[in-house]
Amino acid sequence: MQSTLQKIIARFPERSFVVRSGSDTRYFVLKTWHQLFGVISFATLLLWTGVASVGFSWNHSARLTVEQQLATTIEENQAFIAQLESDQKNAYELRQAFDDEVQKNRQWSSRFEQIRSLSGGVLNEATPSNVAAFIPWFEGQLALRVRAVEQANEDLTELVMDMSESVAEISGHRPPESVETVGAWLTDVAGDLTEAYETQSRAMEVLHDSMTAALSKGFATIDGTPLADPEFAGFSPSFGTGGPSLEIASDHHVFERFQDRSDRLMTLSQDWKALQSLLACAPLAPPVDYYNLTSDFGNRKDPFTKKPDWHEGVDLGAWPGTRVRATAPGVVTYAGHKGGYGRFVLVDHGCGIETAYGHLKSIDVKKGDTVDYRDTLGKVGSTGRSTGPHVHYEVRIKGKPVDPYQFIEAGRYVFKEQKLTVADAK
């Protein structure tokens, strides 16, 4: 062992190196251990390089194998993920389809319940609760309703034909032969009816004007009396004035114009009845045929005390025993002695109108009697608080005294044949 080492050392004796550079000379001595160290270092490097190369070669092969396995695993995972995503998409689509079907079923169920409820309400019958029983039941009910509609159409056709016959009788035309020809037939008849309605409308215009003039003249009879005052009397007849509207006559159909004139005439007719009723209640005549107006209505001097006083009627002086007559038809509501009135009669004429007659010498009626216009109620006298023979005459509307002389003056337009002798005493 030692001889071998010595042999190795003997191969590396000390060596000298001379390096010249121009005039400079340098000496280097390379000792044995330096040489051994360099050789050992080189051998070690060479050995390490060989071992590293072998290890690198082995590790590279293993790495390639691992990389190939990893690539295979990645491909398998990607394929699995793709399949999973596809399955999830299919599952989502199936769930959506399922939800859609459930929603459709709910809608159909709701519609079925609505149809069932409406059918029960319209037909007023209990409806089957399941579809299988409801469908045949509904078909049967529908068939019944179809037959009912057909019958109604037949009845309507019969009604149209009957009405056409009625129109034919009015117009003088022959009735249509079938319901299909009714439209054309009515077109022909309408022309004649239009002309007839126009003729009647013109006649109604003349009648309207005549009635308006008559009403105006009649209303003038009570104009100026409390009966024409709505606030005082409590009513006011609204008599029509003027003819039918020219705007309606020109812009509307002939039947509308006819209806307008008919309505106006109806209003005038109602006004006429109201006026007649009012005139029947109105006391438009004096209670005695011949008289002197000895005391007015309203403020006056009391004939006994000579002090200012309110007079609720008029005093009509007349010969004792002169007949005192009812100034309008009515019912006697009082007949007898009444304080300062003396012998007194009260007549209710309706329409809220009453007349009173006082200071009578005698009374010819009793309470509850029905009297007509100009019937005798009693005789002129001077009973009660009176200074001489006369009749104290009052007119009351809804219990409130009004001036009787307004009615007597208005009556002169109605009873022109009655000659009145009037002398004012003031």
C-alpha cells in the first residue's frame, strides 16, 4: 500500500516554471502536493460529472414517465369534467322541462276550475269536480244551450215577422214574405213613414203654438196673484213657450224630431192639466154679485179704536140678506159663530187654498158639505165685530192670508159676463 502511494507521489515531482516577459523573468515552483491536489480535484470533478450525468439521465426518464402519466390524468379529468358539465346541463334542462310541465298542469287546473265555476254560475247547477266527468256533462249542457239559442232565433224570427206585419198595417204596405227580405222592405217603408212623420210633425208644430198661446192666456189669468209666486204659494207651473227647435228640425232624424215635438206636446199637456187644476182651485170671483169695497186688505185704521190695524181680508158692503156665494168649488171645513167674525164659514178649495166669509146674517151650509162654484153659503149680515152689513172675505194660501182683491181682479178676465159694481171707499 505504501509502495503504491510512493509510486504515485514519485510521478509528481516538484517542477519549476520560468515565465519571461521582456526583461522580466519569473520562477514558479509546482510542488508535489499541489499537483496531487489538482489531480485529485480533477478526478473528483470527473467522477462527479459522470455520476451526475447518470443520475440526470435516470431522473429525466422518470420525469418523462411522470409527465406522461400526469398528461393522461389531466385528459381523463377534463373528459370527466366535460361529461359532468353535460350531465348537469341535461339535468337542468330536465328540471326546467319538469317545472314547465308542472306550471302547465297548474294553469290547466286553474282554467278548469274557472270554466267549472263559470259553468256552474251560468247554468245554476252543480258541476262535476273532475275532468273525466266534466267534459261529457259540459257537452250535454252545451247541446242544450245550442238548442235553446236555435229556438230563440226561431222566436225572434217570428217576432220580427209579427212586427213587420204591424208596420205593414200602419204604413199600408204588404208585409215581407220572409225574414231575409225584411231589411229591404223596411227601407221602402221608411220613406213613406218619414213623409208621414214629417206631415205629422208640421201639424204638431201648429198644435204646439196654439197650445202655447192658450196656456199663456190662461196663465195670465192668475199672473199677478200669489199663485204665480213659487216662493209664496209653494208651487210654480212651468208652462212651455216657443215652438220646436230649428236645430233639432235640421240636424236630427225625422223620428227624433217627431219624438221631440211629441215630448214638447206632452209637457204642454201636463202644463195644461196643471193650469186647469189650479184654476179649478182658484177663487176668481167675488162672494157677492154687487158690492162696495169698504175696506182694503192690509194696513188700515180699526173702525172701532181708530188705531192702526192689519186687515187680513177685504170688506164688501152689500144689502142685508144678499146671497153670499162660494167663489170656487170646495168643502166646508167650518160653519158657525167665531168670535169677532160673527157667523163664519170656511171653505177648503184644495191646492192649499181656503176662503173665509164673516159677519153673515145666516148660514146655509154645515161642516163637511161639498159646495160648487156659486153655491149659496149664507146671507150678508152684520154679526160679530161689525159696523154695518157687509161680508168680510179672506183668501188664504197654505194658511197665510193674501189680498183677495188680486183674485177678484184676475177673475174679471175669466168671467167677463159678470158685471161688477165697484166703489172704493178710502
